[in-house]
Amino acid sequence: MSVDKPSVEFARVTNAMRDVLRVAAPSTGAVAALTVAIESATESIDPDELARRCGRSARSLRRDLQTSGLPPPGALIAWGKLLVAIALLDDKAVSVERAALTMGLSGSAALVHLCRRHLGPTPGEVRLHGGLTAAKEIFQARIAVKLVESRQ
């Protein structure tokens, strides 16, 4: 696998997260936003750009994400970067530093911070406990919690 062109990882992450989203019965806008966040993981985009690429207004995208149990657009962009980085780390030859740089982050410390903030464990810990599969399970649990909270 080429770390500089993780297009195979984009497809693998997108498929993994679509499995997660089936439980949430997301809107078309939420699925599109997650797909764009993953496919834009190596770029620097902001929430307005995410909405534009999805053909939505920022407001309607936020609403779609909220009703689907997904985080707000800025956090969803971070999820995309993090998921693709974790998928890259499934290849034991790829270092945390290299995965971080591929995602456009400043280095391994930035990826560790992103991982701790959105997943809990460090990238190395996620790698040891199943990589993308482990990350997918954590995100699935977070989505389920958000959906329960939104229905109360």
C-alpha cells in the first residue's frame, strides 16, 4: 500500500462506516457527509466546505448529522481523518508519524491528541486492539449513545 495515496483506505473506511450507519438509519445528507469527510481526509476542509461538497447548506447538514447520531461537521471531518489514519496503521509498516503526516497533521502528537479526543485510546492502542475494526466499534457505540440521548 502506498501511504501517500490512501485511496484504497478511503474505500475500506467508507464501507466500514456504512455498516455502522445502517444501525442509525441516517439521512442521505449524513451518509454523504461522512463519505466526503473520509474522502477528504488528506485535505484541510472546514464545515462550510463539507456542506458545499455535499450540496447542502451548513444548517441542513448540521440537522442531518444530529438526527443521525453523528457529530457536528467539524468533528465529522476529524473522524474522517482519524479513521483513515487508523486504517493506514492496520499496515504494521506504517508508523504513527507517517500516518499523521499523510493526513496533513503536524506529526504523531497531533494524531495521538485527535485519537484520544475522539476515540479514547492512542493510535498505538487502537492498532493493538484491532485497528479499524476497533475504531469502528467505538464510533458505533458513540453514535448509539447520541441517538438514545436525542430521543429522550
